[in-house]
Amino acid sequence: MNPKVFISYSYDSPEHMERVLQLANTLLKHGVNANLDRYVVRPPEGWIGWMNKQFCREASDYVLIVCTATYRNNLENRVPSTEGKGSYWEGSIIYGYIYDEKENTRFIPVLLPGSDVQDVPLPLRQYTRYRLDTYSFE
């Protein structure tokens, strides 16, 4: 059975968003059922409802968290309230699952080029993370 993966990321730049899309498309090519917001247009349940569903075990076996300074700042509420709402919300969901389960078996930090281990949110730093040091995932 192919794993189902949701990709959580921040809208750092058009280039970053393109890299995340390339990552998702590459996973799909290799048999992973990858999902991210770029594949959806106006979900009927709204974005918050859609995001909540993606984190459920029924929807995603794993959640890849593309860690950047922007993602961490959004998640840790270090930006104005008009910025980074999606990654802030997703971060609260991630932390809730880890808290409830008292462990982390599903949330995987990923570092793309230009990101550093300090960009991994503190509660996730103790877990295995993956650095993808390439700009092309083809």
C-alpha cells in the first residue's frame, strides 16, 4: 500500500513554493500519495476544514514539514497577525497531535536548500529530519 503524505509548508517565495510543488510531484511519480494545497481549488469545507482533515490519520500516514525560517516564525507567532496564518494553524495541529500521542511517529521535518536545523520548530528538533540538498527533485 502506498503511503499517504501531506506536505505542510509556508509561502516564503514563488521559488520556494515551486520547489515544494516539485517535491510533491516527484513523490507522486514514485508512488507516494502526496497532497498539498496547490492541488486543491476552493475546498467546499473551507481551508481550515480542509487543513484539519489532511492531518487525520485517515487522510495522511505522514506529514512532511518543510522547515524554513519563515515557517518557524509563522508557527511561533513571530509575525504580524496578517501573515502566516496557514502555517501557524498547521503548527498548532501538529503540536496537538504530538501532545495527545506523547510521541511523534508521523511528522517529519524536511530541510530544503537554504534552510538550517535552526529552522526546525523546537518540539520537532529531537526527531529525525531529512535534508534534501538539491534544487531539482526529478
